[in-house]
Amino acid sequence: MRAPIGDFDDARPAPDCLDGLTGPVADAVRAWEGDVPAGHLLYVDTDPAIADTAVFVEHHGRDLLDTSANCVVVAARRGGETSLAACVVLSSTRVDVNGVVRKHLGARKASFAPMDTAVGATGMEYGGITPIGLPGDWPLLIDAAVVDREWVLIGSGRRRGKLIVPGKALAGLPGAVVLDGLGAAPAVS
């Protein structure tokens, strides 16, 4: 089937492509519940060599600039304790770590988690981390603009392959909190 966004001719229901997903993501798709059926989560195979956003959209369609989302892991510190959370924002924005994230998590300091920490804690590949399949006890902060998209392109847990899901499906994930302003406009240089 043709994907609803981007230039992908072979989009398939994610439940039919579990072998292309990391273990935590495949497990989450298998156990999927909610208002959006699992069959509406689509998998598209992509070349990991062009996984970075700028190259990816040049190859698969400029419309993806407005319909792609990034999932990043943040470390929040308070009173000597560090906890992890995930944030999902449109790829055209950046996560407001020191404002919205820090305040929402009640942290003294928040920063992007080191790559080894993000990969180890999620069981996913760096550059492919996705909100589907994250540890269930993590806060999952999602920018309202992501949820408002009819369809959004997100990682699949690997650099190879992407998921295309209805934006509203992300709001039903474990630990999800939808926040206005989580994705700040990129700095102008």
C-alpha cells in the first residue's frame, strides 16, 4: 500500500513487520491497545544511511518536514537522583529541555541523556528511538503539535525503517502527557 505521507510505495501494517522492529517496539505493537487499531500503525523500510532528517526528507518528500517527529531521551536531576523521560516533538522544532521539560518533571536540571544511556535504557538504536516500546514507567512528554497531526513519521527502534502512525495514537501510550510548547522553534542563527 502507498503511505499516507511521504514518498513510500510499500507501507505495511506494523503487526506484519515485527521482525523489522527492535524487541521492545515489537512487543509494544503485539500488545497494542487503544482507540487506534494496531493495523493503523504502518511500517516503511528505509535506508539507514539516509536516516538523518535533512537527507531523509530530500529523498522521501519535503512534506515530511511538517509530519516527522523526533523522540529524545532526557535525564532529569533533582536532589542527587536522576530519572529518565522521553520527549516527542516535530522534527522542525527542538525540545525545550530547560523550560517545559525541567518544570514539568520538577527537576533542578534537565539535559539530553548520553547516547549510551539512551540506547541501553530503551533497547533501541540511536537515531531510531521511538515512543512506542519505551519503558512503561517513564514519563513520555509529547508536544501537542505532534498529536494534532493526522499522520506522523517516527522511528521504528532501528535506524532502518520508520513507523507512520496517527498522531492521536501517541497520546494513548503509557506515561504519555501532551504538552503545549514542548517543541520550541529552532534558534535562528
